Amino acid sequence: MTTVRQQCFRAYSAFETLKIMKTSVKNRIIRKIGEEILENSNDILKANSLDVHTARGKGVSAPLVDRLELNEKRIHAMVESCEKVAALEDPVGKIQYTSILENGLKISKTRIPIGTIGMIYESRPNVTVDAAILCLKSGNSVVLRGGSDAFNSNVALCECIKKALEGSEAPSSCVEYLAQKDRESVGMLMNMREYISLLIPRGGGELIKFVKENSTVPVLETGVGNCHIFVDYNADFDKSIDVIINAKTQRPGTCNSVETVLIHGEIASEFLPLLVKALKKHNVEIYGCEKCNSIADVLKATEEDWFREYLGLAIAIKIVDDVELAIEHINKYSSHHSESILTNDIENSKKFTELVDSAAVYVNASTRFTDGEQFGFGAEIGISTQRIIARGPVGLNELTTYKYVIEGDYSIRG
């Protein structure tokens, strides 16, 4: 049986070939992956149905099953992602700037691949494809370790990826999938510092916390989304309700769905009952502060509710006196993912975007737009909620680093 160490070593070795591979070759492989997925879509859907059946049998909630489930539309979305990523500009080798010093040295800052990326993720089989094609295009090899809940789906998708790599100029080991279901394989991947350059966990808060606290490999934090929408004193009521309903109910199991709504005190008595009525039509469970409870029929919110990522049809609502207190609340409780202000006050929108400390900050828009494809990145490997390495949707550019190339004329330092 192939060990985790062997797979990591193979991916690490494949990086030497991949990092200098021509863009045209990488694009051809990525498009071939899309073709294989389309050609084998029936087998992928059959494998996915086994995972979905198991999840439902375990009583997994509908929004979380939705994250796991594939259908023809989502298969075609994967194929489209392959085409979009292949069509994107290759960041590798791109010179960011050049400077010539007084001593004659020419210094160029050039984008290069990071190395071998490790991915630990839950549910969402599309992550398998997104991670593979983004890493290939950015010149990185990748070791994938999906969750047991999507095991059959991930294996079927990886078979398509391997078929596309076979016979190409890229080593098939530039994409490795850890088929071991035990937790020991996760622990081993987190400590393959000699082979893995960067580890990206994508999933729930517990997974990300575990990886951050136990990995010896540098970690790019992604995923947890306690997102907020603040409804200002002069916001359009009908449009604001439409935005909130979209952000909460379109796909409530995603990390960019809204979990807390803040309402300006001046409009609360009029706006809150309308919002509650609209949310209840969509079977959303509502937790409100004391002021909310005095205005509408909602459940009482606890301190924990302000931190919570529900990932389902539930939401917390709080009434605040002004935009400053809304910002204060967000910066205290947010996971620094995505926040939005609904307002017609230009000064308040400016204050909100400048002071809210999150990866994506919106004015008059749903938080559901925080997505690599929606941002024009073709796909994304996750949403980074930290400040270093990358922030927001992690696309091709964020999967590269840089080096300085210095050219002289047999120059010496005086």
C-alpha cells in the first residue's frame, strides 16, 4: 500500500517538472480534465449518490447535504471552471516590476509557484477539481485529502484527473489523492514539512482550528464564515429584504451566507417585522437581541449566537444605534470573511468599508458574491480570512510567490 509519505514525495518530485512547464501544456491538461469529467459524468454522479445516501442516513442536515450533492448542472460548472482557468493569464514568470540601481544592477520581481500544496477539506467534491486545476495552472503540485463524507465522489473525480494526466507532459503524480480514510493520514500530511510548502484546510471551524494548532507546515486559513449585513437608517426596505433573503437562503450551507443581521435602531420597529415575516416564509429560525424580542416574535439570542456560523436556515438579528456600533460588533464577532452594509448614506458606506476588518466588504450587495468564479478568478481554492499570504478568494495569483532576479556585469559590492 502506498503511504502518505510516498505520495507526498511523489508530488514533491513532480513539482520540479511542473514549475517550468509551458502555459500551453498546462492549459491542454486542464481542458482534458474537463473533458474526462464530462465523459465520465454518469460514473461521478453514481459515486456521489452513494455519498449523499450515506449522509442522509446519518441525519446530516439538508444544507450540508446540498454542499455534498452533485447534479448535471454542478458537473457542467466543474467543466466550465476547467475552461475558464485554462483561459486565464498564467501568473508564473510574470515580472511585477523592474528597477535599475545606480550601481548598474537590474532587479526584477518575478512570480513563481509556491511548491507542493496540501489540501485538507470536507464535503464539496468540486474542491477536488478546483484545487487540482488551480494548482496545475499556477505550477504547483498538490496532495489532496478530502473528507470521508465525499470519499466516493472524490475518488471518481480524481480518476478523471489522473486519466487526463496520463500521456501528458506532466507527471501524473503532480496531483495525488490520499485515499486513506483514517485520521492518521491527516496528521501525517500536516507534518510533511520536508515535502509540503503550504497546507490549506477548507471546511468547518473545528477542522481549521485543529489544522492550525497541530500542523508544522505553514497554514493558509480559509473557510469559516460568520458573515454580517448591516441595514442602515435610510436603506430601501424591499431591496434590503431581497438581499438578506438571498444571502441567507440561496445556499445556506456555504461559508458566504449571512449569519447575523444588524439593524439601525431608527428603522427597527418598522423594518424588523417585515424582515421576520419574509425570513419565516423561508423557514428560517430567528434569534434576536432583547430589543428584537420586544418588537417581533423571535427566539432569544445568547452571546454564543453572535459568534455562530449556522450553515443552515437560522440567523441572528441585533438592533444597534448607529454604523459605528455595527462596525464594532462586526469586528468583535466576525470571522473576517464577508460583511455588507445596505445604505444610501455615502459617508456611512465609506466608514464601513474603511473600518470593517474583513476579507470582503460590500456596499448594497449580498455576501453570496464572495466566490472566486464570481470575482472573475475562474475558480478558487478557498476564501482566506487571514491577512498574510492571501486574503479573500484564493485564485491563481494567490497560489504563487515571488523571487528577485538580479542581473549585473560581474558586479561586486564596494
